[in-house]
Amino acid sequence: MKNYTVLIVEDSIVVVKFLAIAFKDAGFKVKTAQDGFEALEKAIKEDINLIVTDLNMPQMDGITLLKNLKENDDTKRIPVILISSNIPGKNEIAGSFAFLQKPFKESEIIRLAKNAVKDQ
């Protein structure tokens, strides 16, 4: 597998650690951000192949981040996997690659991630 970079956007350090280990074990390079503002900045400035973001975060939430990513020519093609313990409405997740409800299995998110980047 090509060395893809995933940006994990999550304010819970426990979830960040879980996801970082899972993605590193699957061969991804990992970058992290604690909120949507930091994630948007990194997505614009760095070579990111996939974004996994929580929906509920301080500052800028995952829905707003997704909207901003899709409106920016530099980031609109980056696939986004949304994660949350709450189920969002279909309109809220429009434009995302996938949604996973917490808790989820490591294998589920890695399978989705590999599918999201396979054509890059």
C-alpha cells in the first residue's frame, strides 16, 4: 500500500490514541488536530490523503469542517470519514465518504479508510 497520510480530528485523547495506533498498524502516516480550525489549516498546508473527524468538537465541529473542506479547491477532493456517538441527519453528512457510529471496530474504520484512498 502507498504511504497515505490520515489526519485524525478529535478532541478526545483516548480516541486519538486508539485511531493513531490502528492507522499506523495499517501502514498510514498519522497527523492529528484537536478541532476543525487546526484540521482545516493542516489540510490546506500539508499533503493529506484522508480525514477522519469527530462531529462534536469545540471551536469548529466536524460538520462545519466538512463544509469548509468541500468549498475549498485545495481540499475538496480529500475523502472524509465522520465519526460520532450521535447519529447525524443525512443532510449533515452529505459530501462525506462515510459515517461510523462510535463505538466501532478498528477493522471497520481501516476497511473504510483503505477504500477511501484506493483510487489516489
